[in-house]
Amino acid sequence: DKGPQSSGPVLLSRLQQDADSSEQVLMDMRWGLVPSWFKKDDPSKMQFNTSNCRSDTMLKKSSYKGALLKGKRCVVLADGFYEWQQHSGGKQPYFIYFPQSKDAMAEGKEGDEEWRGWRLLTMAGIFDCWEPPAGGETLYTYTIITVDASKDVSFIHHRQVRAGKGAAGRMPAILDGDEAIRKWLDFAEVPTQEAVKLIQPTENIVFHPVSTFVNSVRNNAPECLVPIELGAKKEVKATPSSKVMLGWLKNSQEGSPQKKENDLPRWTSQFTHSPSPKKSSADILQQWLGKEGEPAAKKRKA
């Protein structure tokens, strides 16, 4: 959750000639959508911010309409997101996430492949792939769709999500549950006009205040998520959910490889901070991502 020009895991479906469109692919993409029609040689020359996409205008704006109608729908995975409350002393950040069940603390049985850790927030997004006019590696980027904020967090005014400043009272469009995720991703079976009905506020979220340490985009550590007591600014006793979250983040940080920017194209150093998708994944996606028009419906089994 480092904001614009950061990368993150994105879930999407793929469509091959003989493949089921419900098959899902996990890729690392760049936050801040670069439309496929962008003609300049450097994405940083874009004069508009595409980190967030308003749900009420996404079918009107050229930056998103083409990709959305072609079925380029994705789910952005994150531990949660931040919003800020403006007050006389400055901005108080809050961390917002899914409620966590007791299963998050349970250890899976041997051979059990079901994930029992922190329930990641699943946010609806749109993605696109851009190719440098002079040739080179394809850049995969996404935008997070936003909706009116749910009433549970309506007390937080003058919001500023990490993706950048936006209108007050907005929040990411959250897909709650496997069925909502499946419908949003299955572009072949669920047409655009039906899928957009899934984009609406959800009340199934919880939040807590965190330290202003998170106010700097340079800070990316477990301290960004630890609950604090407002007024005293002291750390609150860790809950089972927060212990799982902090442990998971520490492990993921320790195992993250460092970036070698010298090996990347000039513009990539500004838009990519983690390894590009493997060639095999890119080749699979290229088979249908570049096709014009609405994706063909998947073949039905006899």
C-alpha cells in the first residue's frame, strides 16, 4: 500500500481458445492504469491520475471504458487501506480491513490447502496493458474502482486514500465473498452491464486508528498497521487478528527480493518496483488481452 507507482498482486481471469474463463491468474501489476492507446514513449508523461476510478463515470471516461468493455476486470488484493480524518491537530490515519475470524489463528491440517491466515481485502479494479511505441516489454497496470463510502466510516471526512486525493466520502469498491469475486472476474459469462451491479459500498468492514508514521509513503513497516489509543498515542494491546497480520507482514518482507532497476527500461524505473510478470504469464495473457471488442463467451461443456 505504497500509493502511486507501487506494484501489487492482482487477480484476474484468462481466456484461451480451449480454456475455461473462470480460471484465475495472479499477477504483479503497476498501480495507476496506463491506457493501451497512450501514444507517448514514457507513461510518466500522462497528464492525469488513474490510480482511482469513480464507479459512476468508469463507463464514460476513455481511460477506463475501453478496457472495461473488453472484460479487463481484476481484483486487487491488500491487507486493507488507509483513510485520513482531518482535525485541528492534523490528519489522523485509520486502517480499514475485513473482519477477521478465529480461523486466522488456526493451523491447517496436513495436506489442507485452504488458506487460514489473514483475510485479504478484495477490491474491484480495471486493468490494461500498454506497449511502448518503440517496442519493448509490455506494462500491466490497474486502477481501483471507488464508490460512496459506507455509513460505518462516514464520520471520517476529507478522505485521502493512498492512491491520491479524491472526493470526500469515497472508498474502494470491495467485493465481499467468493461469489462476488467469481462474477466480477468471469468476463465471458458475466457481461459488463451485469458485472457493474456488483460495484457498491459494503458494510462488512472494520477499522482502527494507527500512528501518523503511515503518513509518509517512505514508511512501509508493520508499525503502519498497529492500533493506537487516540489521545495517548500509545500502542494498544495486540489482538489475535493483528498478531497474525503483523507476523505475516514481517515474513513477507524478509522474503522479498530486492529490485535491480539497472536491468529495466528507463520508464520502468518510475513505474515498476518489483519483478515483471514471468514471460509464461505474459504470453498467456497476450493471447486475449490485445483482442478487439468484447471477449467471446467461453465454450460450454456438453
